[in-house]
Amino acid sequence: MAGVDDLDQVIEQYHQALGEFMKGDPEPVWKFHSHREDVTLANPRGGIAHGWDEVARRTADVASGRREGEISCEIVEKYVSPELACIVEMERGRAKFGASEDETSYALRATILFRREEGTWKVAHRHADPASTIQQAASYEVE
């Protein structure tokens, strides 16, 4: 399926762009995002950016707070149709944040929705939050 093959290439390039983002440069990531008004971004800093202008501002703000970073991405699952694709992945990053010279590591769970726009895959939605361990439900008795 040609759509899967070119999606795999786009995902690889997107991950490379995330590496530049970790160094403080949002522009490579912008090239992969839809610039339509329905694009959304829900990052760990809270809220949901809606529309290209807000998404661009939010990614620029987040990228500006980091430097000298890198990221590795592990795809957990991928779903692909001719017009939409979704990946669920673990992202492990490290960078220097703000004025600190200390390197900080973190892990995110990310869900990224791609859609076909004029023959190429674009990010229509990205949601990421901090990875955490599984929390057991409180035990209780059922009568």
C-alpha cells in the first residue's frame, strides 16, 4: 500500500523535526503540521491550541524554552486508512530548559493524527502528556 510506505517516511522525517524542536527550533515541525483552521495541539503545558496561528504560537513558545536536546520515539501502534492515519507512541526526550545548565529527561505518551492534504500527510492533531505508571484502582467490595 503506497500510502503506508510514504506515511512511514513522513513519520521518520517528523521524528527528525522533533529532534530540532528539542534544540529550540520549531520551524521543522511546522512543515509537518496542517495549516488549516481545524488543526489542534494539546501539549503537556495544558489547554488546546486550535487553528494554525495558535498551534504555531504554542509550538514556538514551547520550543523556545529548551536547548541542546534530543528525542527518541517508539511507535506503539499505527492505524492507517487512505485519508487518515494515527500513531500512538512513547517519546523520551532530554534537554536543557530555560537558563538551567542541568539536563532534564522526560517521557511523553503521544497520539498524532495525520491526514492527507493535497497528496501529502500532515499532522491534524497532536496530543501528548507525561507518561506515568499504571495506577491500580482502589479495591472495593461489590454487594
